[in-house]
Amino acid sequence: MELKPKRFLILDDQLVLRKLISRQASFFSRFAVEIDEFSDPAEALRSIAEGGYHLVITDIGMPGMNGIDFIKNVARLGYQSALLIISGYDGKTLQTIADMSSALGIACTRFLAKPYSADAFVGMLNSIFNELERAAQPDPTDIERLLSRLGNDNYRLEFTPVVTLADRRLCGFHLAALVLEDDRRYPMEHLLRLLAGRRMASAVALETLVERIARLLLEVSRQTAFDECPVSVRIDEACLSADNVFDHCYSLLQQCGVLPRRIGFELADGLRRGADAVCFENIAKIRYLGFHLQAGDFGQGSLAVSNLFKFPFDQLNVPLETLRWMRVLQGEDAGALRLLRYFGLPQTAVCAGRIDDDDALTLAQAMGCVSGTGDVLGLAVPEGELVEVAREHWGSKSASDGGASAI
């Protein structure tokens, strides 16, 4: 299925820089790209008003209407897709302008400080479109088709490798998306939002996915030298609201001979003050049954505000956006997350997310993150290639090793 081209608008009053950005955008192979270039902010605004742009790229220091006023006017037009600011201003100033843009309603806002490399530019584009995919609202009418495909096993899974930052050692996988037979892809964030509107749908889907993952983990253990390969699965309040869902997951793992410690459940959002008691019961059961409990997207939304230190988390997943504002507040400090040890989390339990370029990797290491996920660390792995990827990293298990009853 051929994807429609992505439309970019580039605004810069300097012709050479504008052409340079245009050329760098041509290196972006993820999508075909159509580019409109402007030197006049007023003309750019008129074109934005007509609609259709997936990304607006702008300078800040321009004569006449400066970049800050341009961004304000872009927001007034109702543009809500993505904005990339490219400027020679310092990082703190650009972060402040990006925060202003987000507050105005352009949620996906990024910046690059000059000078930057072509690789950093392409990495930033990947980061932007990753976020746009995560934020896209699924069509509610898809739920019937989705549940039918789940019930008939007509889907496949995609996983993101979890890699140590120091030596690029593969240490597990994160369930990234579900893909239907017609190649329609549902990132886990979208899948959870879609299913949350139908009673018990989230629980049924979770049990179905855990059963599929258990079979994959069993195969990884049979064919590779790494018996402890863990997989993390994102969950939300709708998953937690179902009675006995984690008991059922536990039983499914037992049937496959897979130990529960090889599954980590990543709590994607916080629990409301009035959340059902079964939600808190299920969080306790996750730990009681031997699963791992992870905090997802630290610093983003209600989880960080209300629940981070209330629950017995084993791991903290920190997105790149949070690392950036932590750097603005504290500078690059490898001990920035040292407070976590007072709540039972060692520094080794901090995993950086959305590491899509070398600059992001450098920041994650500087802030003390031990492991991470993202395009620069490893691209998505289809479930059919999971065992092969694991074998490449961990080696094959010899026939003489035999098999254990619980892996």
C-alpha cells in the first residue's frame, strides 16, 4: 500500500539555508516528501491556511515578522500537526519557544540548534513522525474489525529492541505495535485508546497478546542462548479495571512454560483518585504473581504527577522529551535521576525512550540512563524475525542444552 507524500513547509529568509534544509529533507527515506519553500512569513501563513501540511519548519531570527510571532499566527490558524524550529539561538531559548508552541496547541514541536548534521536532521524527522503516529486518533469504527482479527489470530506483532547504551547489548524487547493482515498498523498507545471504549475489550486483547508473546518467548529460549529475554507490554486503566486479567495472563504463561518475570507491564497513565479498587488490586497482583511493573513516559502526563512513587515499579521509562527539559533545568548530570533510589529504584532501572538520533543517545547517556529504545538503537522487529534477531545477539543454544520446564 503506497503512502501519500508528506508535505513540508520551509520558512527561512536566507536562500542558501532554505535550500540546504530542502536538500537535507530529501535524505528522509521514510516517506516521499513534497516541499514548499518561503522567505516571507506572510506568504507562508497564507499557504498554511489552505491546509495540508504535515510539518512546518521555521527559522526564528527573520526581518519583519520574527519566528516567534510567526508561530503564534500559525497556532491561530488552527494548525496542529508538527513544527520544527531551526535556529542559532541557544538550547534553553529554543526549548522555551518550543514550550510556547506546545502551549499554543502545536503539540509536536521540536528544535535543532545550528550547526547540526544531516544525520541529526533526518533523526529529528523520524522522531517527529514517530510522535505523530503515536498521537494519531484511530477510527472508532475499526474496533469491530480489530476484535475480529484478534479473535481469529489474523495479526502480527512488532517489537522494539531494548539495548544497553554503553555497549549496545540487546537486553529485551518492547511490544510496539499490532499489524493487521491488510498492513494497517496500530501502535500500542493507539490500540489502548481504541479498546478503552468497549467494556472488557482491553482485557481480552491483553490476554490474547500475552499468549502470543509467551509462545515467542518459548521459541527464543529454545533457539538462543538467552533464557531471560524479557518483553514489556503497555497497559492502561482499562486493562487494570478487569477482574482476574493478570491471573489469566499468569495461567497462559504457565501453560507455555514461561516464567512471569519475563513479562513487564508498563503503566501508561496515572490512576484517577476515584479509580475502581480492582485497578489497585491488579497492580498488587502484577507484583504478587511475579511480573515486572514499569512506569511509562516519566514526566509526561498524569503518571508522573500523581502515581510515580505510589506503586512498586521495577523500571522507569523516560522519553527523550523529558530528558530535554531535565537538561534545561539541571544541565547534563548523570545523577539527575538519583532521587529514584529513595523510592527503591536503582539507576540501572532507568530506560530512555525515543532515542532516534546520535544527539539523543548522547543526551541519554549524559543523564545517566542505562538502557534505551529508538531508531538509532534498533529498528522495529516483526515477530517473524524476533528469534533470528535474538540469535544474532545472544547466539544459538546447542542441542545438548536441552529444555527447562519453566523458562
